[in-house]
Amino acid sequence: MPGRFESGVCRNISVFLYLPPEELERTYRLVVSDSVHVADLGNFRVSRTTPVAEVTRGLERSQYKDVWNSVSVDLDNAKTAVAGYTDEDEFQRTAHSTVALLDEAVGIGPEDVILEIGAGVGRVGPVIAPRCKHWIATDVSEQMLKFAAERNSHLSNISYVPLSGWDLEPIPSESVDVVYSTVVFMHLDEWERFGYVCEAMRVLRPGGRLYIDNYNLLSEPGWKFFSAIREHHHPLNRPANISRSSTPRELVQFFVKAGFVDVRPWEAQESLFCHVVGRKPRQGE
């Protein structure tokens, strides 16, 4: 793993965050004609869907299963909830970018069993599954996993595992080589973030690798997103899954406290996201 993430620059990754359309237009010179709740910060393809604030009204953030099932009543809404667009060609492009990033950060081998926390509609599946022995798509939403299975029905080396929203209980201990979660931690409270890092330690084999990202409060783009959300959403009217930031130090602390070694933050001041990778110790380390 050393040497895979020395550059400090995240290349060709698409990032999806909740922002009101007026902020998207002002900050990124977009023209949007309807309510959108997520945006692709790469190509800014947006889709018209029911506003999340309406769909999730009355739900608490901690009701992860209810929140994410409520925003995935059909495939288009599910796609938009996790990616900001519905176009399959764009799904393929961003999936390749994500897998390239993972390959550089933690490595992907043909004999690896790889688990994604928060797989959504299986955006990454068509690209990562052919590269590994087995891909485990986990998600809190059974609806999301149903769409993921439909989109990846041509692949036989995938398992679809629904989660509680705070652990990986269905996954046996020391059965996985790589765990990753991308564009998911912003939708979780801090306790669940740490909980998933601890669960990754449990399910990984000795020497297994973990990759986590979130939008970075300490970068200039991250601060702009934070400020925009504060400005445009009254505290009593924030959607249940609204994006919340991390800092590199927070994520590093989670990894270290969970017992990971070779923990390295991966960030750049001009990047919206921070990333952290780590490795489960082998026996005797």
C-alpha cells in the first residue's frame, strides 16, 4: 500500500452533496430549472426529482433505513439521491473514476473480496466486480439494493446485503480484503462513522485495507459548501440526510482508535474531499 497515495491529489472523482439550486447556480454558474438535492461536481448533470426535504419530512437523521428507502421509491429518484443524475453513461464514467481512485489508494486485486459501505444503486458494481473475486454491495436501503441487483444482473460475483444503518453485523469476521465507503460518511452522524470504521476492522482479514472519504471542512471548497448549507437551510427545516463535513484529523482519529496502522490522510486545500486509508495489522505487528 505505501506509495499508492503519495500525490495528495484526487483525480477525476465525482462528488455528490446536498445543496439548494440557487447556490449551485451562483457558485458554479449552473442553470437549473427545478429543485435538485444533489449535484455532480464533475460535470454538474442534475435531475428533476421530488425535493428531499419533502420526502423526509418527519424523519430523524438517525432513521437511516426509513430516510433512504423514502428517497428511492423508483429508480430515477434512487439514482438522483446517490449521484445527482440518471444517465447510465455518466454512471459508468464516474464508476471508472472511483475504481481508479481505489486502485491507487488501497489496491484492487483479482483475488480480493471487496465490500462497499453504502453501495446505493450499484454504480461502481459494473466496473469493480470484474476486477475482484467478489464484491459485496451493502446498503441501509433495501430499495437501493433491489435497483443495484437489477443494474448488475449480468454479474455473478456480487452479494447484496442490507444493513441496519450502524454496523456490518451480517458480514462474518475476517472475511474481506478491502472495505471502502465513498460519498457516504456525510450522511452519517459521527458515532455511526466511527462504528463503521470499527466494523471494518472486524470484517477485514489481517493486512486488509480500508478507504473512507468525506467533504473536508478545512478546505476552501468544503468551507463554501458548509457555509451554503448553513445559509440556505433553517435549523428546523434541514433534510434528514443533509451533508455534514469531516476533517482529516477526525477520520484519522477514527482509524487509529479502531486499531488501524499505516493510517494516512490524503487531502489537498483545493479539493472538496479528504480521504483516509489504513491497514488492519497482521499477527505480530
